Amino acid sequence: MSKAFNDRARHFFRNYRNGRVRIGHSFIRRLVGPLLGQHQEIQLRSGLKLSLDMTKGNQNAIFWHDGDVDVRLYWAVRELLPVGGTFIDCGANCGLMGLLARQYRQANVIFFEPHPRLAETIRTNIQLNSFDPGCEVVEAAVSDAAGELTFYEHSTSDGSHSVHQDWGQELPGAMNALGKVPCVTLQDFIEKRKLAKIDFLKIDTEGNDYAVLKGMGEYLRPAFVDIVYVEMSREQAAMSQLLASRGYVGFPGVERPRQEIVQLQRDYEGGGRASFFAVDQTDKPSHGDVLWCGKNSAAAAYLTRLADAASQPN
């Protein structure tokens, strides 16, 4: 099929999915999907260009949802990352969030991705957008010790590859050893590159997130890392304790119905305010995707104001 057909199909699906009709979304994808080629080069409505493999779940979703696969993180990048800041993406997959950080905030982006195929996809997408220099791909895992690790590829979920063989057990398919991959710590990387500051650190390493945090050593502090966005899937209590002890406060992502998220995104992109994070007021460990920033920082005050305003009755 032609690129024009593919673009029309994608835009129709997004408009239909975000409309009032709540059924038939998956049917449309199953009906039209086989008519599309495996490799797609698309341009999101923001203007960002992406090369996508339609056989991979994450990239397929990016195609059909026009990039709207993690609205909360998309919002946080646009709102909290300073222009020209440093964005580090641990577990970058195909690179979407780092590329958006470069596009919207002209950030200096460092992608850490151990999967060879995905690392190559990131390089392709950097070239498509002429984001080089300004973006760097480090083809390595991140953990609390440097060296090598066995990396496992999930047979059905392209977003579930991990250094942990027991990861993704609830999903159909299996974890297969891809081989040894290089592994670095952020402490070593910071010192080797003589980084002065990290403005936004995203960690989504499929069960290895606590090890990534530990591997930062004394650099894990608000004076050096402004924002930490982490998938708290395992060892939540240990991660919460570590981050709190270093002076951070957590703002958990708020779970909302899809239509409410769509409306909030529309309001935000139309110039309005939106709140995607709550103030963590319990003593229980945070879970899910959590945004951490310094307790007395301007970001914490801003997030608190937004959350308080959102909790008030209309």
C-alpha cells in the first residue's frame, strides 16, 4: 500500500479511537494491519519522523496511536525538562521519548539500549530527524556493576526484553537468551563523560530499575539529577526508601480512563493545564511509573499545585 493510504489509515484510527465510539478499535487494526507493510516511515503530528517495524508490539502501537503511548511521560518531558537540558533514557527501546525530548526541548539526549536491533532503530530515527549531533546511543545495559550481563529477549513482547530471565512471566511467550551485552553504571558514565548535571533521568529497564539507581552512587541527589522518572515494578520499598533518603519526593502517575486522558491531552496541547501525577501522601511504597524530584524544588511545588487544583470539585 502507498504511504498516503497508510497515513490515512493511521489518522482515521486515532480519530476514531479518541472519539465517542468505544468499540471496534482492535477490529480496525486487525482488518487494516495486514494491508500495511512491515516497515513504516511515518511522521507524527508533532513533525517527528520514525522508522517503525510493524511486527513489534511497541512500534505498532506508536504507529496506530500517533505516538501517544505514554501521555504522562510525554507531558513531564515537555513541562519539566529545561530547554537545552540533559535527558538520559535508560531502557530507550526505539527511542521515542528521547527523540521527543530533543524535538520539544532541544535536549542533549543519551539513549541506553542493550538490544542490538533496537539500538540500531534509535540510530536510524536520529538520522531521520537530523538530530545528530545532540543525540548519542550507548548500546549497553545499565546496572549497579560494570562488565557484561546475559540479556534476554522476550519472544512476543518487544517492550519486555530484560537482564532478568524471569521477567514478563505473565505474558504469553518466553524469555530467550540473546547473549552477553556490555553493562555500565551511571556513576562510571557520569565520571567518564564529566557530566555536570542530569536534568531528566528516565529509567525503564524491565525489572532492573533499582540496580540502575544504586549504580548512580552519590550522584543520585537533587542537586545533580533534577527529575527521576522510574518504572517501580520491583523492589518498590527499597527504591522509595533510597530516593526519599536522598531528598526526593515521589509523584505517582494517576490512572484515569482513556477518554479522560485524551481530553486532558487535548486541553494541554490547546494551552490549558493538566495534572497527570498525584502527591504521594501515604507511607506505602510507590508503585507503577513515579516522577521523583527534590522535596523543596520548584518542580515539586508545581506538581503539588496542579494535583491540588485537580482534586478540587468543579
